[in-house]
Amino acid sequence: MDVERYGPWALVVGGSEGVGAAFARKLAASGFKLVLVARKPGPLEEVAQDLRGKGAEVRTLSVDMGKADAIDRVRTVTDDVEVGLLVYNAGANAMRGNFVELDPAVYRTVIGVNVIGQSEFARHYGGLMRQRERGGIILTGSLSGYIGSASLAAYCGAKAFSRVFSEALWAECEQFGVDVLHLNLGLTATPAMERLGYDLSAASTPDQVAQEGLDNVANGPVWIAGGQANIDRAQASASAQPRAAAVRAVAAPPRK
């Protein structure tokens, strides 16, 4: 990863575990200085201490990305440095249920993290990159954004927004020398997926996904991680007809 083009600082949102932590480790090994942001302070500081022990300069901040003040809080630790790479990796969803029956706090958090958060972080840090005429933005998404699934209405909709938003942002930023990539994840063996009880025997590893993102930051607007099988799945989901049968087929049972 080119520090001259995308550095000297990288901001990794959701950097305490899984794919975010993998990004952090790989960027530190390439000589980046890091700002790591996540909700849980304990795991966040464990990653930071490990990287500091290897010589990296790391700042951390515990922030709930679903809150309206997230961007303002993160700016307190980035306004005095030059962030040349934004990796926005927050956005997991642990709650399933019929949308009309959910506590509003559930879907507001999903939309806050995946839609409002991505938009505000991309605008702020992308605007600074535009002034410098260099930099990169990686926004992570999901194959869930290619088709709606019962019990995951807000999540699927938010991930679809992220993908289409990234495509438009890529087209706008290309003229300014700023790379934008929507890194679309399939099933990945992250701690979050383990906690939800998924069978991860055939899943990609966080290291594999993070490396694909870094290798393809200049190959936007969309990169589907995990190989041809995930590409085929995305294409099939997006083009399936009739839609009614396709949407019913991917319905997931509620998780409460």
C-alpha cells in the first residue's frame, strides 16, 4: 500500500476486530500511522497496543457510530493530522425481525451507521483529500445489498445504499485524484459472525478480505471480495426474476 499516495495517516472505523483489525495490521506493516475507532474500548486498545509494540503510531477512540455526534467526536483525534485513507468498516447487524415490529432504536442504529455515518465520513475526509488531490476511501458493504431479505429490511436497504452511493462517489472523486472503493463482503469469518452462530467453514478470512480491499482500492467503484462464487451470487441476486420468488427464497428467520 502506497503511503505517499494514501498516507501518512489511515483512519479505520470499526478497527477493533475482524476485517477492521486486519486492515489496521496490514496498514501498520506498510508504514501508515493509524487512527482506530470502534465502539468497544477493550478490544480496540488490544489491537492498538499490539501495533504500538511493533513500532506503529496509533491513536484510538471509542465511539458509537450510530450516534449523531460520531463524526464530531472522531474529528477530535484527526483534525491535526493528514488522513489520506479512510476505511469505513462499521456496519454489522445483530438484530433480525419484522421491520414494523422492531424497536425504532434498532433500525435507526443500522441506518445511522451504514447510511448517515458512511455519508458524513466520506464527505468530510473525502473533501480534505479532494483539496490535496490524492487519497483513498474504502466503504465496506455486503452481498445483502443486492436483494431484500425478510427480517433484514433496514440492513439490506442500507447496504444497497452504500453500494450505489459508493459508485456515484467514485465517479465524482475520480477527477480529483481520489480513489473510492465499495468493498463488498460475502460470508467472512469475523468474531461478529461467530457470535451470531454462522457456519464459517467456507468463509473468507478477515486477512483475505482486507488484502483484497487494499490491493484494489484503485480498481473501483465496486470490488466483490471472496472470488467468483460471490460475484456469481451478487449477479444472480441482482438480476433474479421474478423478484417475488427470489425475495421469498432468501428470507431469514428473525433473531431476537
